[in-house]
Amino acid sequence: MRSLIVAIFIALGITVGAQAQDKAASKEKIQSGKEQVKSGVLIVKDAKSDAKELRQQVKSGQMTKEEAKAQMQQARQQVKTAKEQVKSGKVLIREGRKELRDAKKGGK
């Protein structure tokens, strides 16, 4: 009887430890998603400010329209990849939060 009780406590300890690790992994997933979103948004903001600068340079005659178009094409590619990065970051956050909710429901 005593060994059965000890076995139950050991099993409970293992599941509690596993739940704590799962929560930590979920929180880490959420954090990495937030970092991805932040960096993606920063890239988009930088591209917008660069576009304004290019327009000013074209207006002032420092740069031809063709040169500006080539640089804008590169900026568009960067913005596209940054937006994909933001989307994947949001998905990571969503998944991490769902895992935490599921862990809370399972722990009750």
C-alpha cells in the first residue's frame, strides 16, 4: 500500500514537472513570436522612411527616377518578406497562447 502511494506521488511529480516545462516552452514560443513581429514592423517602418527619402532625392534631382525605381523594387521585396515574418510571428504567438490555455485546462 505504501509503495502504491509513493508511486502515485512520483507520477504526479513527473506530470507537474512536464507541465511546467510545457508552459516554459509555450512562453518561449510567444516571446520569439513577439520578437519576430517587432523586427518585421521595424523593417516596414524603415522602408517607408526610405521611400520618403527617395522621393525627396528625385524631386531635388540628386537621383534619377530609374535609380529610385530600382531601389524601391528592392525595398518592396524586403517589405514582403517582413510582412511574412510578421504573419509567422503572429501565428507563433497564437499557438503559444493556445498551448498555455490548454495546459491550464488540463491542470484543473
